[in-house]
Amino acid sequence: MKISISVGAVYQGHDFVAGMRAMKSLGVAAFEFWGWWDQDLARIRAAKEELNLTAAACCTHFISLVDAARRADYLQGLRDSIQAARSLGCKTLISQVGNDLGTSRYAQKRSLIAGLKASVPYLEEGDVTLTIEPLNTLEDHPGYYLTSSDEAFEIVDAVGNPKVKVLFDIYHQQIMEGHLIRRITENIDKIGHFHAAGNPGRHELYYGEINYPEVFRAIDATGYRGYIGFEYFPLDDPRQGIQAFLGK
């Protein structure tokens, strides 16, 4: 299992590079983060090279895909994000899709699919995979459009290009759907990245109702070789939460 650490979450309140150093000291070789535009990318790149780390994922600009009127803005943000990702050797971008506009869901879904199709040439040119992320609306993201991994998989099928996949956040989908192992194993070819946190609370993976050892075994059995990002807000020392899943 290859894990990456969401530095802004697990080391929230710490200096970013100090968080990178701390996770490296535990033997973790990959990190990820949210917005690149409010980070010192030159400093992160220097630390990445010094520590021999991989940048597993970062986010695109948070511009709506369900709003067709924002299409040009989204694509410009995507181009800028691809350039930032490539500067770090990062192969995966995370895209949220925007809040429900209160209009026809069919029209919003068509806009989402059209925007992703328009993204494909830029993704192919930059050799980057874009992952769309369903989120939960019950606890963390009220009003968000895409809550179902089932719908996300349908959208990826409609786009029909391997450069567009789903970010399956195990925490969010436990809240919204459940049946985690079945949904994951039946759709693993459409999943480009995972996130993990305990539920309820979004804390360490050993807190709450999700049996992560079994979920991870099921993911491994599929042959998935991408990253599982630990994106939680710790109650314990970050070292403890990470080591619990490194077998140390």
C-alpha cells in the first residue's frame, strides 16, 4: 500500500516543510496538499528534492464545473494547475465540481461532463490525471453537487478518457453511501486516487466505524498501485496515527 500524507490536514498548524520532514522521518515517501496557489512552491520543491519525496496530488482552482458559464475560467485554472503540478513532478490533480446551482441536475451533469471532455487535451498534453471528488453534504460540504461515487463513475464513463478518474474519499462515501468495498472493487479502473479518514469526526483511521484494514486489503487485492492519501485532522500525535498503518 502506497500512502501519501495530506500535509495541510495531518500537520495542520505546522510549517508545511516541517510537516514534510516529520512524515519523511517515519518512512513516508509521498505527500499531497490542497491549493498550490497559496503555497511557496519553490520552497516545497526544494524540500521535495532534498528529502526525495513524491508529490502525489494537489488541487485545481476551485471553480465550478456544473456552471457552464464558468467553463473558460475552469479551463484556465486547470491549465495553470497543470503547470504547477508539473513543476513538482505531480501526476494527479484533484478537482471539486462546485455547488448545486438549484437548476436542473441533468443540465448541471451535462455541463460537468462537457467541461471534463474539454479538459482532456490539456491533461494529455501535460500527462496529468484529473480526479473528480464526490463529497458529503451531511457534515462538511452542504450544497455540493456531487455526493455519490456511483454518479461520479457514470460521469467518468461518459467522458471516456483514462486521464479523467474519480477520487474515492472513503470517509465521504461512508457517510453518503456505504458499501465501500463493493463500490471500490467494482470500479477500481475508474479510481485514480483515494482519501482516508475515520468516521465520525474525520480523525485518525483507527477511530470510528470504518474497518480500514479490511478496506485496504480489498484495495490491494484489486491490484491498485496508486496512492491512498491520509487526509484527516488528528486527535493524537501525527506520528502515532501514521505509524499505526505503517506496521511500526
